[in-house]
Amino acid sequence: MMNMVYGNKDAEQYFITGLDCQEDKLIVTHADGTTEETKLTAHNLGFYRNRMIEQARRNLPEFSRVLSKESFMVYVKRVGAIIGGLLGLFLLYNIDKHIIMKIIITILLVFGELAYYLFNEILLSVMSEDCAETLATEYYLANLSDFQYYDQENGVDGYILPPEDISKYKLDDRMLSQMSEVIKDFKSQGFEDKEIYLTYKKSQPKKGPERK
């Protein structure tokens, strides 16, 4: 899960960004980069997954608002830089200066604009990934009943699609929507929640339930 409390050092200690199951161990990763290790049990896994869902519900609205504002400002700055560069060149060639100085200043302006443009492209690329995961998380929370069920055998919440897989496999809202339809289809065929499994790769989900 993306860090929704970036910059808040106290909150980052407790904000869970990933869960990793390794044999009999559960590795919990936090937003500040620290990890904790606990025994892998159905109860512990369900506990930490529920924490991820609750932290997303609590922080996603504000995170989404800030991300939208920052993305918009990056676009504004990029367009402003282009307009400013063109205006600078126009003024430069309409002011009487030595030709060599004009060439040097033009080169500096062009390279400066190019560097700033590339920087913003990289920043927008990172933000677009965060935006995609934000939309996916919003869809997941709104349709949680499709992906979550109560595991009566273990007395905990079970998951057809656990929350940590959204970030781990870079799932977007379109892919989650497709998975939701697949899950509903198999449920209509009489499959129990525990019998439905989804297999997927990054950006290319495959799906198919199996009976135990």
C-alpha cells in the first residue's frame, strides 16, 4: 500500500505498506521503512489486513485531495515554464545584445527548460502511479464485500483478494472491476468464498477458481 501519511514521522511508524508471508513468518512493513516479524497465523494475517483497510479508509480522502492538488500544480508549473521560456526567448531576440551573448543565453534557456520539463515528467510519472493506486484502493473499499468474507472455520475475515496485493501487483480499478465480476460469476455458480482463488500478474490479471 502506498504511503498515505508521507511526512508525518509519527504516523509512518504505524502505517502498514506491505505484508509478506514467508513459511511460518509474517513480515509487516511500515511507511518509515521499518519491519516487524510475527508468527504467520490466520488470526495475525487477518488482523494486519484489517488494519490496512482501516488505515486506508481513514487516510484516503485527504491523501486523494492532496495528490489531486499536487498533480494539477505540476501541470500548471510545466505549462508555465514553457510559456515563460518562449516569452524569455521573444524578449531576448527583441533586445539589442551582442550575438554571442544571445547564443549563450539561448542555450542556457533551452537546456534549463529541458531539464525542468524532464524533472516534471518524472514527477508526473510517479504521481500517476499513486493516482492509479488511489483509484484502485477507492474501488476496493467501495466493493469490499466482493473481496472479503468471514472465515467461520478460523473465526477471522478471509480475503479472495487481500489489500496488500493492490500495491504488490500494481492492480488498477479496471482490473479490480473485472475481478469483481469474475467473483460474482463464480458465486452465482455455487462456489463458496473459500473455494474461489484469483491468480494474477502485474498489470495482467488472470483468474480462475479451483475447488479444494
